[in-house]
Amino acid sequence: MKRILTLCSSLICAASLMLAANPVASMLDRIDDGLSRKIKLEVKKGDKDFFELDQAGDKVVVRANNYVSLATGVNWYLKHHAGVHLGWNNMHPSLPAVLPPVSAKERHETDLALRYDFNYCTYSYSMPFWDWNRWEEEIDWMAMHGINLPLAAVGQECVWRNVLLRLGYTPDEVNGFISGPAFMAWWAMNNLEGWGGPNPDSWYARQEALQKKIVKRMAEYGIKPVFPGYSGMMPRDADEKLGLNITKAAKLWNGYPRPAFLDPADPRYADIAAIYYEELEKLFGKAEYYSMDPCHELSNAEGFDFDATGKAVMAAMKKANPDAVWVVQGWNENPRHDMIKNLKKGDLLVLDLFSECRPMWGIESLWERKEGYMHHDWVFCMLENFGANVGLHGRMDQLLENFYRTRNHPLGRNIKGVGLTMEGAQNNPVMFELVTELPWRSERVTKEEWIKDYARARYGVADPAIDQAWAVLAGSIYNCPRGNNQQGPHESIFCGRPSLNTFQASSWSKMANYYDPADTRRAAELMLSVADKYRGNNNFEYDLVDIVRQAVADHARLTYNHAIADFKTFNREGFKAGSEKFLSLIMLQDSLLATRPEFKVGPWIECARAAGTNDAEKDQYEWNARVQVTTWGNRTCAEAGLRDYAHKEWSGMLRDFYYPRWKAYFDSLEGQMRGEKAEQIDFYTMEEPWTLAKNHYASEPEGDCVEVAKAVFNKVFAD
């Protein structure tokens, strides 16, 4: 009997070990404790990536060829069979006690073997201060959305620190080169040096430990990280310090002196690159993919030998790993024709960064390349969001049309996958669901068909009012047309620096009106009409606030235009009423957004402060966080065009940052109507104090989002 019990115990332990070894089973229990016991997971060999949904007795069965496909299948089942949509705002939903059965076996497969994730900017605009708990959720999200090739940029500063110390730089000199956490992306892309630093030793220790956890979890899933490789970047003083032959880019990047580039003909190029890859491998291991973008956003590249640069970058990478692939961003001039023309097929993977709007792979667009990427492999990517700005936005028809054209276009023959290359994440989940589902759909889908399925998966219900709301949005604000090249969402007028012709908030958005603001108002009305029925439905409440927010912002633009027209026609009563109405809209919007943590500045600052080990570090990280979403740089760089690039329509910022700007401006205009001399407002002087402040902002939601949304909407549209 004892022997039988021992045997049973051993079998139970072995079964438990097998279950624990499957990362998807662990993922299921992180989503909802005990979920792994309700879904049977099977890994089977296959010629291509696939997943199947099936039923075995009272258990749902998900089988696939690898763990990422398996996680994708679980997500597909939860969305399209169980009505449970997991997303950035909802990774721990309440699941039904009994899962709905799969009534008929279902199979999805794809030839698009690579599914990429992240822009360098994502690491600064969305995740500069994330801890392991947040990263663990993100890796689960990636696996469930089929991602198997993400940029893994955490800790790249640790590699560079070790490299520069080996080359003879002092710790202080290293910190003068490496940027602060909120600006790491632009340092890594060769745009600037040192801004936001210096970083304390604890930062490097934190990021090294964090990246090791990230890489380990990715390996468990079979996700292949793309490590930042060596592109030739060097500190600007490397000529004097090390006697290197370097090129100092003549053009500043938005007021910042750019790092230097090591001449590929310099005899020490190969040695320095080898040191870089040695230090990278010591910390985080060897990769199959490395990301390098020489001369990123450098239109004036006079003096660069691009053919030699491309060969030098490739040779250094191949020496570190002969089987590695160079990943390069297709953005503006990059990758230069001469840099890649003599590289072998299979050694380079180009990310067509803005495929839904400005594809470079060969079809007509603002950035069309007649030869596409020639013989090189490439990935169809959706950029969608710039600066992590808040706003509903998408290009559904254009995304679908451009994607499906790759199927039979001669220049699309080397497509290897799809990618997410957003500058900021955690917004517009509808667009990210669409692009990550496309590889797994065998038949062409229209936005009208897809959006109805999405709404039902998103909320777990079929409701005519909700379907109508999303049909309106899909046909208007989520359907930015071809020819409109704006970068990201229709920016909120609240966040723009005040003037007589304020239209957009950031310098580069290229905004142009493309939808009727009556559409967002109508969608908000429809969502509010059923809001009481769906109280407690997290996805519904998030979208309700976001859609009402958009309707209020659109209405505020009309209010602003009327107020300015009254000023120009010297209608003092009309201007006073209009300007006061506009200011009241800012405060109403602030109260609406306070009901959801995703739309509050508190979590952003709280996350930054949590990364510090003492008050001085916490204060530095908070300053990084505050500066990035406002002035972005010092006065010179802010006025060069960076200010408000990463503006946020967030509760707390509306009240304390944007409202005072507009109030001061309207007071100035009112004074002019009384005959006072017009004085130019020094907005930077108004803005900088907020970046230096340390006042606390709550992270918890304030108020009932349904009741506040109703009250705000009724107040705004009472007229």
C-alpha cells in the first residue's frame, strides 16, 4: 500500500512538473487562478505556425506547434468563444466558472512566421520605469497576440557602460554620454547624448536584473529577442579621448548634438564592435537577431560611406554570431539603398515601420520606394501612435488594403511577417487586435465584418447599440483615409500651446480634418445609452470613458474656434462666454478622466518614483517623467520642436498644466480687447515649474465612471 501511495505521489509530482514546464499553463493561472485546469494544452509538430481549438469531454482543448502559437490559440478561444477580451487595461478578468465548449474543431495557421513588437520609442514613451510585474504581463500579452520577435532593449545602457569603461572612460564620462531613463530611446537611436542623466549605479543594477528576467521568460515561450547591436555609435569626444576617426553629424537633432559615428575604415572598428558584443553576451547572452539603425533621422548624411557602413555593421554582427540577422527600421531615408544593396539575402530584415500609412516596400505612398527593399526580407508593421498621445485613431481600410496587397504584389514577395512598431502602447486596443489577427485569418476580412466580431469579443455581449457605436467609429475616426499622412491621433486642442490658430499640439503631426466630430458624439451617445447595463464590465467602462473623452475634445475644438472668431470680430461678450466655456471643458474632461487610472498622470509618476532607491533618485526619475510629457527638453530643444510632442490628455495634467496655459492666454486676449498692449507669453517659463514640482497625484480612480461620463456629456452638450 505504501509503495502504491509512493508511486501515486511520484506520478502526481511528475504531472505537476510537466504542467509547470509549460509556460502557457503558468500564464493561464496568472490570468485567472485555476484556469490551467480547465483548458487542455497540447503541443504538436507542424510545418507552419498553427493552433487548433477543440473539445474533449468537459475540457476545451488548444493545440499548436509551439508555445507562442498555443498562447495565441488560448487568446482566440477566450475572445471569440468565451467573450473574454484580454488587453492592456484588462489582463486579469473574471472568467465564467464553466468555460463555453468548442462546438466544432477550428484551425488557424499562418505563413507569416515572424511577428514583431516594439519601436525603440515604445521603451521610453510607455515603459521606461516598468518593473518585473508589469513586464510579466506584457510578455503574456505578446505571446497571446502571436508575438515571437520583440525588440528587447532593456539594459542596453548596461552594455554600453561596460564597453566604455573598458575603453578607458570614467564612470562620470559614461554618465555624460548615456541618457536618463525617459530619453533612452533617442540616445540608443544615435540622436542625443546624456539628456535626463546622470544615472545612479542602482539604475544599471536594476535594469540588468530586469532584462535577465525578461530574456529568461521570452526563452521559456520560445520568443526570440532582438538585441540592440553595434551600429558604430560613439561619444562625440571619441576622437580626442580614444584617437578614433569619427564623423560628427553636422546637423543637430532638435537642438541636441548627436553622438558621433565611428568610421568603418578605422582599424579599431572591428575591435570596438567585438567588445560591444562580448559585453552584451556576458550580460544577456547571444541572439539570433540584432537591431542597428545607423544615421537614424539624419537627412544630412554628407561624408558617410553607406556601403562601407553596411558591410562593417554586418561583419561585426556576423563575427559575434554567424547565423544572426540584422534588423533595421524602414523609416525616412533608412535603410539607405547603398547601405543594403550589397548585403546578402537572408542576412537583413527590414521593418517597414509605417505600412498602414507610408509604406516603403513598393506601393504608392509618400515614402514609396520603386524597388522596395530589393532582395531583402521585410515585415509589414503598424505604427499607429506617436508619442503615446491619447486619442482615438486608426486607418482600418488602408491597413487592410495595404496588407492584402502584399499577397500578390511582386515587391511583397519577401514579406516575412507583421509587426507592431508604435511609439506608445496601451491605447487604441482595437487597432492592435486587428493587425495581430490578420496573419491567422485565411480569408480576407472587411472592417465592417471584423468590427462587429471585435465588439462582441471585447464586451462578451451582442448589443445593437454597441454594434452601432463601433460601426460609426470604424467608418470615421478609425478610418483615416489614404492621402492623410498625419502622425497618430487627432490631437486634443486642450494640449496645444495657445495661439490664434492652434490646431495640433505637436510639431510634426501633419493633422488634417478627416472625420465629422458629430460621429464621436453619436458614438458616445450610443455607449451611454446602454452604460447602466454594463456597469462593472471593465472593457466597456474603459472604452466608454475614452469615447466620451474624444467627443468632449472634439467639441472643445469647435468651442475654441468660436471663441477666437469672436475675438477677431471684437465680440467681447461672445469671447468671454466662449473662453469661459472652453476652460470649463478642460476641467470637465479632467474629472471624467480621473475615473480611470489609464487616463491619469498619477500612475506615470508613481511608476517613475518607484524605480528609485532613495529620495534623490525618485526625484530624478519623476523629473524625467514630467519633462518627457511636457517640454521634452530644455528651452532650446523644446522650442526647436520637441515640446508637447509626447503630450498627454490625462487627468491632473489637464488641471495643472494645460488649464493654466489657456487661462493665461485668454486673459491676455481679454486684456487686448480692453485696449491693453499685447504681450507675448513666455510659455516655457510657465511650463518648466510643473516639470520641477513634486506634488502628489493619485493613481486610484476617482468617482463612478458611468455616472461621471453621463454628467460630463450632458453638461458639455446641453447647448
